[in-house]
Amino acid sequence: MVLYERKFVSLHHKTDKRTKITFKRQFCYNYKETLKMKLLIYLLLLLTMPLAAQSKTDEKTLLDRIDKMIENDQYYQGIKEKELKHLKRQAYEAEDDQTRLLFLDSIYHAYSTYRYDSAYAYMKQGLELAEKCHNTYYILRNQINQASILSVRGFYGKAESLLKSLNPNEMPYQLKLYYYFTFAWIYNYWESYANNSDYAEEFRAKKKHYMSLLIQNFNENSKKSAYYNYLMGEYAYINSPISKESLNHYLKALKMSPAKSRIHAMSAYGIARYYKNTGKFDLYEEYLVEASVSDGLCQLKETVALQKLAYYIFKKDASNSKRAAKYIQHTMEDAQFFNNQLRMMEISNILPVIASANQQAAERSRTRFLWGFMGVSIALVIILILSLVNNRQKNKLKKNKAEIEEQNEKQKEMNAQLTELNQQLIETNIKRETYMRLFMDISAAYISKLSDYRKLVSRKIKANQTADLLKSLNTHKLEEEESQMFYNRFDKAFMELYPGFVTELNKLLLPECQMEVPTTHDLTTEIRIFALMRLGVTDSQEIATLLHYSTQTIYNYKSGMRAKAINRDTFESDINQLCHIINS
């Protein structure tokens, strides 16, 4: 609009009345059209912004559930451990073998999706007890347990051979269902392991066969359960990944099962998988979150939902790479905790991609920042030029004001420097007084000890106890006590004067050669030597005299310490710069 006004003013003095009227009309028309265009743009922005904000908010709410679940993982794990502890106590206190076998089986199933080694140990314990008391039912059940846990660990051939050695026709109803389910799941894991290979289809066909046998063996009462609906969903999915029938069965199973159950988690994952195949990715993400949260609630460490979610949000938006890395790291920790080789192998293929993306995102962010900084700088230069052009009359006033402000700033800086110097002088005086107090304290102590020792010698001689006196003079105990007392006094006084000395000394040393003090007021011999050097005592002979060591020992300590230094050539001169104070 400013440009239009300038053009109008320039023509006002040069054109006749008709030209003026025509130009005014043209100006008003252009202005109105521009205004309409701006209003249209604002209207479109207002309409689209709530949709985008709603989408972001919904996803944030979903992912916040995952973040909270991960944050509370130790709490849920604690609940799981309490449940296991309770089952173990019941097994230990069981009155007979039948009851103990029941609890051992319950412990195995609690561990079967939580920790492989423990599950295998309790399965083996249950099998041994069943064989000992000739309990046919639990012998068969633990053999199926063994095949099941072996398949999770990756011993597919071993698990298959074990199940083939059993006869399902001789099994009771529930055990037969468990047998067929385990067989189907062996091939499910085997198919995942052989993914994208020539054998994957063969394992898929075998899984379908045993799923069919499993479903056929359900009686009418059991067909109303969440478990049956989940299996029907799996079977329909094998026949057609986009089958609406599979979705309906999964939804029934999800509704019938509590959130803290394996059926709930697996059903939610099945629903997510269906929506992915049908292209409904918002629902895919929603049910992956549901499955992941359910896994966390019941502590299923043998899980895949969070792994898939991490990869999905990473592929969906590269800005999610940090969050995806957090999720995939959590799944890796779960897989390692369970000792699941298949999951660790799958995750190890994804983790480097996300980690690399994290690094690339950081580099892109840095590049954007630089470009943004350059853009802002250019914009500031342009604004500055325009300001100078449009405000020439104000330049002198601004210049004077700037000079006054600059003087004020300089005055403030000078005042701050004076304050700082004054504070440093105060600290120097305090330390000077501390030096004097230390000197007087040590001198007074030794004068007192010398007086006491003179009295002791005088008393011994008067009592004709010269032999006893000579014996006390020949012992090194007095010298050691005096030396230790000197070290204690020196260490305490030095650390009060230079509390940060050890920290600053370590900055001169290699990372693997960092030094520590026994307590806050005790120094090691090496640190004590360099403490004396900081105080200006640099001669090895003088240090040896003060510390009651040989000159060679002091030289060895100094050489050993220099070998640990980052910069050996300037190490001793660097010591003098530690804990710097103003010289008086």
C-alpha cells in the first residue's frame, strides 16, 4: 500500500483532473483485490491449522502413553517379580507333588515371555519331578513347554523333533490344544527367521496346517473365549492379510481380554497389522501403541510391537528419529533381558539406520540453523539499510544516545571490574591471613613439642635414665608420628587454601591416570609433592627434606607423574598456574 500511495502523490502534481480520478479508482481497485487475496489466504490457514494441530496432538497423546509406559517399566517389572516370588513360595510350600507340579508349570508360563533362562530352568525342574513321580500328564506338558521355550530361543529343529516324538491322540483336551498351538508357533518363529528366503512359504504353510488342527479341536464352550477368537483371527490372516474376518475376530478378542494379558497384546498387534495392510496407517499406529502398552503392563519381553512402532514413526517423519531411537533401545534391552536371539537380530538391523538418521537429523538441524542465521542476518542488514534511509533525521540523536549508552556500559563494566578486583584482593588477604595462621600454628606446635621434649630429656638425665633416653632416641616411631602429624596438618591446611587443587591437577593428566584423595583433607604422597611445588618449593632436595624422603624417591615420583601428564614438557610450569590467586 505504501508503494501505491507514493505513486499517487508523484502523479498528483503532473496530471490533469481526469487522470487523477482514473488513477484513484485504479488504486482503490488494486488495493481491494490485494485485501481480498490476503483475507482468502488467512481463511485457508485458519481452516487447515486446526486439522494439522489435531493430528499432531492425537499422535503426541498416543506416543505419550508409550513414554509413560517406558518410564514406569521398573514399576511394572517389580509387580511381575512379586507375582513370581509368590508363585515360587507356593511351589515351595506345596503339600504334595501334584500341587507342586501345578505351581512349577505356572512359574514356567510366567517366565516364558519374560526370561528364557528362568523359564527353561523351571520347565526342567517340572519335567524331572513329573518323571520322578510318574505323572504322565505333567511329563507331556513339560515336554511341550520345552519345545515352546526352545522355539523362542531359536532352536526350531530341536523343538520340532521333540513335538513330533509326542502323540497328540493320547493327550487330554487342553493338552492337545496346547500341543497344536506350540507347533503352530514354532513355525511362526521359523517363518520370521527365514523371512525373504525360499523357505518362508514352507514354514507359513506348516503354521497354517497346525492352526487348522488347533481350531478344529476346540469344543463349543471354548469357542466363546478370547483365546479362540484370537486364533480365528490369526487363521483368517494367514488366508488373507486384508480379510475383514480376521479384523472382527481380533476386535472380539481385544474386547474380551484385560489390558494386562498376552491375548490383549497379541490381538492389538493383529489389528495393527491388518490396518497396515489396508493402508490405514493412523489406526496402525494407534493399535501398535495399544499392543506396546499392554506388553509393558504384563512385562512381555518377548515382543515385537514396540520395535515396529519405532520403525514406523521413524519412517513416517525423520524428526521422530530421537524418539524412535529411545523405543528401539528399549526393545533391545527387553530382548537382551529375555535372551531372544531372533528379536536381537531384527533390532540390530534397524538400530543402525535410526542411529544414522539421528546423526543426519542433527547435521540437518545445524545446516538449517546456519541458513536461518544467514537469512536473519541478511534481513537485519536490509532492515538496517531501510532504517537508515527512512530515518536520516534521527541518526544524530541515535548516535548521541548510543554514545551515552556506550559510556554507561563502559562505566558499568569498569565498576564490575573494580568490584571483581576488590573481591579478589579480599580473598588474597584472607589467604594471606590463612598462610600466617598456618605458619604460627605449625611453629607453635613445634615449639611446644620442643619444650616437652627438652623437659623429657632433662627428667631422664636427672633420673639417670640415659639408656632409656637413648632407646627412645634410636626408635623411628617418634619420627614417624611427627612426620604423620606434619602431613596431616599440611594436608588439611593446603586443602583449605586450595580446595580445587586435585581437580585442576587431574586436568593436566591423561584420562586413565586420574588421581583421587583418600579423604577431603588427606593427600597422597604424589599429590603432596606437587602441592609443595605449587607453593614454590621446586627443589627435589628441599622437598625430600620436608617430606622425610630420599632425593631419589622424590625424583622418581616426579618422573612418574610427568609420564602421566598430557603435556610433559610444560607439566611442572603448569603446576604453578593451578588455583591461581593474585600475588601480593
